[in-house]
Amino acid sequence: MTNVNELFAQRLIAAMQAQGYKPRPVVLEREFNLRYHGKPMTISGVRKWLIGTAMPSGDKLLTLSKWLDIPPEELAFDKDIEKAIAQREARWKEEIGYKDKDVVDAYLALSTAQKKIIRETIIEFSKVK
């Protein structure tokens, strides 16, 4: 089974190739460090990105996405992530009425402890069929 890091590595390699770069650690290390304003990455570190044993932190992901001209969420997840988010938001908008919105607003105004009780109650009710 392919894990998240391996899928990231595949997308990183594809993005590098799409921009005309060879997906080699020495290339990635050089190009990344030219654009990143933090502590430079080592060849060993970027190699882990390319072979799928590690993923970059958020700030490094942003640098990669700007360099490779690809949205960070697409590089980190997959190209369908925006579609999935849009579908979830559309479902939310379709299924929630104004009365439900009042309930959500009231829930958001509760304390953390009260929210926990409500959340647990809803989960228990959803288990009953």
C-alpha cells in the first residue's frame, strides 16, 4: 500500500518534471535553497522527499509550490482535494437550513466543555438506527 509520503514524492517528481527539472536530489536541493529563506536543506533531506520517506513542513511546502507553480494543497494531497472540499461545502450549503444555522451559531457560542457534551450526545444519537 502506498503511503502519504510516497504519494507526495510522486507528485513532487511529476511537478519537477513538468517544470523541466530532473527529479534528482542535487537539483532539488539547489533550486529549493535558492528560494527558501530559512535553514537550507541538505541533499539527504530533500532526497527523503523524493523517495517518499519524509514530507516537508508547511513553510517548505509553500516554497516548493511557488517554485514549481503548483497549489500547495495539490502538491501535499492530490489534484482532487479542491474538488472534494468544494463538494463538501456544497453539500453543507444544500442540507443545512436557516433553523440549523441557528443551532450551529448557538453551538459555537458554547464553552468548550458544553461543546464536548453536545458533540458526544450527537455522536451517540447517530449510532442509533
